[in-house]
Amino acid sequence: MQCPECGGDALPDPEGPRVIRCMSCWHAWAVPQPASCPGLMRRFLPALRAAARAVRPSR
């Protein structure tokens, strides 16, 4: 991995989980969290649709 500041080599920081540190300039940054939501959206969307049907005025 490369440092966004100086372009040097960067490695995972042994003192911080999910932190990358440059070996040249010592710049550190966090690795982004994965954006997955396993299983929760599958249960949430049908409930949201049912609530929308209940609120929607009938024709």
C-alpha cells in the first residue's frame, strides 16, 4: 500500500486495529469499514413497504 501524503510504503499499524501507517513520513490513516449490512435490509424492506401501503390513501 502507498501513503497518500508522500507515496512511500505503508503497512498496518501493530498498535491500532484498522490503521495504516507510512514507514517514511509516519502519516497514519484508518481503513474504511465495510459497508455491508448482512440480513438487516432483507427484513427491513418488506416492513417498510407494508408501512407505506398502510399510510398510502386508497383509491
